[in-house]
Amino acid sequence: MSITKERISAKIAEALSIQVADSRRHLDALLTIIKKSLAQEQDVLISGFGKFSVRWKTPRQGRNPKTGEPLELRARRVVSFKLSSILRKKLGVVDEAEAEEEAESE
């Protein structure tokens, strides 16, 4: 189940002992800053959480899943997210390079 913006606002209000309307305004301001930064192709680094970045996907050959017909997918910008090492450890996420190093050390 996903956590909604409304639920995040309520949790912020509870944690900071402020009104939900105030926490909603703060959350909206934060999201606006993130969106504007990404629109300008600036990375957004949140220490202990991760990094949002915009990257370009090159045009490529694709396929219509319904008809199977080949089609050209245009170049486009996509937002990617990379977990911080702190959050990665907290969630127990191990990347392939780390797993190989651990296997070699055993």
C-alpha cells in the first residue's frame, strides 16, 4: 500500500506538533522545490535518503505490445532515483558489486 501525500502531511503534523494545514504547505513547498530543480535538470540530493537525477534516454526501437508492430521510441528525459548507502543498509538492499565482494571474502 502506498503512503499518500495527505498521510505524509498528517505524519509531519503529528511529529512536529503543528497543524495539518501548515504541514501540507511545508510539504507542498518542498515538492515544488524538487520539481523545479528537476525541471532545470539539477540533481536533488537528500542526505541519508538518496539522489534524484534527470537523465536522457536515447531514441530506440520498441514494439507495440498489443500489435507487436515495431515503432521508434523518441528521446526523452526520465527521473531516476538512487538510494543513499544509509537507506540502502537500513532497507537491507545489497547491490550486485557488494554481494560479489561479500561472497569473495567468505
